[in-house]
Amino acid sequence: MNYEKLEFDIVRWLKDYYYMYALDSFVVGVSGGIDSAVTSTLCAKTELPVHAVGMPLYQDPTQENLSDRHLEWLSLNYPNVRQHKFDLSDTFDSFLETMSPQFTSKHAEANSRSRLRMITLYQIAACQGGVVVGTGNKVEDYGIGFYTKYGDGGVDIAPIADLYKTEVRELGGHLGVAFDIIDATPTDGLWDDKRTDEDQLGVSYTLLEEAMESGTGPGVDTLYRFNKANQHKMQPIPTFKL
């Protein structure tokens, strides 16, 4: 793939959207992973106002360090970027304290962490005339639905959702994203046990990409199973029609 052309096309697409809807800014969360690093860098390259936001929530120190470093790198290299950091750990604890024990579980808490971050981004966007920029890739968004409904799936635009993780990594290298972010093990960072994406899925993104692209390989069964289970995320909300 010609990544110079891909960069140009996505940046132009972002700028067209910005001016079409008379926006004042882009708002993007920066987790320390490659998807958010590439997305935030593409936004920065528009030379339009960007709010890049770190939102640690009992975050693994390695992930938080990668997020901090990328935020700093953006600020140093792109004067249109304003970096922010909001630790949401205490806010999350306060939320859990209001809930009765029967309404708490590890899976629900993981999703609530993601939704709390979504609320934070939309709070900023509402105050700054912005849109929330999605960071999901093609496998996550359209293959297996590997995102939280109304959490990291709650976005306004999705500039890298037609790129496989492999392509996102290669585009990151072209954009100058730090190698340890490009090489970092993918994780959603929503679990206290530090489980990775592969731990949750049972296969790698590479195998899922092969399954999506050619319908072959060890990832086919996983792709089918997750896709079927997560259709409620990827399809329009069922609506009763008069």
C-alpha cells in the first residue's frame, strides 16, 4: 500500500468533514495503543484544532506511560494539538459505590470503564464545538464487534475503520509513531488482570484479518462466533414500525 497517499487521503477526508459541518475541533482519546496513536496523528496532520485526551482508569503503568509519551510527542510536533489528561479512577469508584451488589460484575465494570471515557470525550467535544473521532480498526468495528456499545463504539467519525491492524501498524511507522507503541501488545486496558486482546479473542489479529480477507485459516470460527454474537452492536437499533 502507498502509505503516503493513504495519509493524504485520510487527512483530506478529515478536513472535508471538518469544514462541511463547520466544526471547531477534533477530540480523540489516546490510550497508548497503535490505533489511537495513528488516529490522533492523522487528526494532528490536518493542522486543525485537536484535543488529544489521556484517560487513565487504574491503568497499567506501561500503557499509561505510552499514552503520556504520545501525547507529549503530539504537542511537541503539532502546535494545533492540545493535550489533556484526566484520571477517571476516583470517578469510577464513586459510580460503583452507588450501585447495589447485584448490579456489579467484572464484565459490566469493564464496559462501564469504556463508557466513562466516552462521556469524557463527549463532554470535551460539547464544550469545544468538536466531534469525537473513533479509533477502531476494520477487524474490531466490522469483523468481530470488539468494542463496547456506547463506549469506544460511541463516536462521530471513524477514519481508520477500513484498515486492518497490520495496515494501521504500517501507517504508524510511516507517520513516525514510536516503535514501542507500534510493537505494543494490543489490549483494551479495561481489565484488572491485564488480559490482552488475544487473551480475550483466542486468536491474533493477523489470523482474523486472514479470515476476513479470504475466509480461510484458524481464525474463521472465531470471526464467525464473535460476529454472530455482536450483531446487536453492528446493526441499526431494532425499531417497531407502525
